[in-house]
Amino acid sequence: MNRSRRTLWQVFRAPLLLALLSVVGLVAALVGDGLLNLLSWLTLGSTLLVIAWYWSRRSG
């Protein structure tokens, strides 16, 4: 199998973005109310949406 080589940035940019979104969501949930609760739901939910999207592409 001949796979094209990927740089570290290409391999880890998506997981790093998801980790950053998760941290922002968790901090927003801990420190705020109102709009920060909405921000926490959106950021933490985005991780689940990415997982569902990827999973649907792999099984189809």
C-alpha cells in the first residue's frame, strides 16, 4: 500500500480543533449562564455532530 505522507499538522488539526471546542464548551458551562450555556451546548454538541458525520461516511 502506498499512502501519501501527511505532516503532523495535517494529522492532528481536526482532533486539536475538537479538543479546543470541548475545552471552550466546558469552561463556558462552568463559569456562565444564559448565553454561555448556549455556547457550551453548541461547542460540546459540535463534537458529537462531527463524530456522527464521520461515522455515517464510514458505514455507507
